[in-house]
Amino acid sequence: MTAPSFSLKDQLFNREKVTMVANEIQAVYPEFAYKEFIKTVITRFPELELMERLYWLRECLQTFLPSEYRTAVGILIDSLPPPLDPDLTDADFGDFVYGAYGNFVAVYGTTAKDVQFSLDALKEMTKRFTCEYAIREFINQFPGQTLQVFATWSRDDNYHVRRLVSEGMRPKLPWGKNITTAYTAPMQFLDILHSDHTRYVTRSVANHLNDISKIDPELVLNTLKKWQSLNQQSPKELDFIVRHSLRTLVRKGHPGALQLLGFMTANVSTTLAIDTPAVTIGDSLEFSFTVTSKSTTTQRLLIDYILYFQKASGTTAPKTYKITSTTLLPGETLAFTKKQLLRVMTTRRLHVGTHQIELQINGHKFGKHDFDLLH
């Protein structure tokens, strides 16, 4: 018998989770029709996807709680479980079901008279589950007030609150609504948060800088150099921030990013041989190559290869794959044999025709080689 497939939506939003929420609310709001609430919420779950379940739960909360916004939010806050463990430092996302609470505030609380109340509510809610999506409504509609609050939150005792400042303002937050403030606006807060002692916060800072690197690489490089000179973060953690912030630029072979990581222009020669010049979709491209030092000194090398996938339009889409980071002694030769499975993925369609592969070492490209992709 085939095992049932894993369902994230069923794990995050199910009868048990809704019952938990209903009992918590009923404990602080005895008039709450919790049995009817549970039945109403659960009835539609089978037809709804993950985020649709979150929005439906928020709609049901609005139906079953008092109609006055502040009263309803007060009940939600009073019903919350204790904050997440403050002694943890990473990957403590909390329970996704409470994302409906932040969404409640974002949908019903973005009014001029309620903005400060709503921001205070999100501050409490984010200690149970991140409000990085909800806060973006306030950044867009009330940027002045929200950024003023962020100045305080960036130094808050709770690391979930501090992280919200960085994560909420990321210019390219996955699945997040676009924000209209300038991408430079959060820099004042990132300058503070880069020295944070929790990885949950510093990872957000690095992801934030990685987002900005797609818009303004020089700002990112100059910021990281400034942080290195300030010496406000431990060397190990700052090294993590630098590497994680520059990952997109490194894949693109950006010279400034590679130099900041200690990879100078490579003085090498290469050979590359394609062992499977014709590959059927679903099989592997097999290739081998050598890298030989032409330098009189030891070199640090970041060795990648780029596949140029043919698109339906006839143009190509490059994707960089990492091979290794290593050192090469004077006159030394390194030899590699690699396989790259070429199969259809949900994020990429494969088209038959001529494709290309190219070595990239310390950002320098060494010439494209053709291979054919067949049905």
C-alpha cells in the first residue's frame, strides 16, 4: 500500500489546531461559541489551500469575535500562549496557525486611529509566530509611524521583535507584498541588528542584504566593509553574515563580492570534456575538467559551473552550480568528474536543443561548450 503523501496544509491547519485556538479564546472570552466556530472553520478546510485556510480562519475570527476591532484584538492577545522560548536563538518560528491573528490586524486594523494599537498588537503576536507579512501593510500605509516604532523595536529585548524589523522590510521577501518605501530606508536598522547575538536575527539581516544585492550591489559591499571595520560582531558571526549576504553576487561571479570573500583573480588554465554530448531528458550530463595553476603562489579558488538552459524563445537561462572552494598550490593540477541530472522540475521546463556548459572560477568564465538535450 502506498503511504499517504505529506500535506503541509493539513499539518499546519487542521481540527486539532483550530480546537486549540478555540479553547484558548474561550478561556478568556466565555461567550465565544467555540463549538460552532470549530465546525464552521473545519467544514471548508478540504477545499482550501494553505494560505486560503489562514485567510478563512481570519474571516471566521472576525465573525465569531466582537465586531469592535480593538475589543476583538484584545481577546486574541489575551488568549495567546506564552511567548516562544527566549533562550533559543534560531529557527523558532512558532505555530503557523497564529499567522491568522497577524493577518486579522493587517486586514482590519490599518486605520489612522488604530495604527499604534495595531503595531503594539503585532509586537505581541510576532513573539508567537512571525508577523513579517502583516507588518508590510503598515509599512506601506503608515511608513513614518512604522519606521519610528522600528527604531525602538530594533533594540527590543525579544529577538522575535528585533527580527521583525529586518524581515518585515526585506525588499524581496518571498511571497510578501511589495513595499513602497525605499530599499535604503532599513539600512539604519540593519546597522544596529548586524551585531545581534541571535542567529535568527543575523540570518534575516543577511537575507535582507542579499535582497538588496539584486538591486544595489555596491551598497551591500560598502555596508559589509563598514561592519567589518566597526568590529561590533564576533568574527565568526560576521563571516556568516558576509557569506550569506553575498551568495547571489557570488553565483553571478561579481568581482567585488569575491574579493571581499578572499577570492582574487584566478591565474589558472583549464580543460573541459563533455563525456555525454547528447543527453536524454531524465538522464545525466557527464563531464570532466582540470584546473592547473599558472601562479607562483598558492591560490584560493571558488569553482563553479554554469548551465545555459535553452528557453522556448530560443534564448538561454543560466544557472550556476557550486563545485568546491579549495586552494591550489603553484603548478598543481586538480581533476574533477561530475554528473548533472537533467530532469523536469516544477521550477523549470526543459526544452530539446543545444545547451551549453561553462566553468566559472573566482568569477571568471572559461568558455562555453555545447551539448544536445534530446527527448
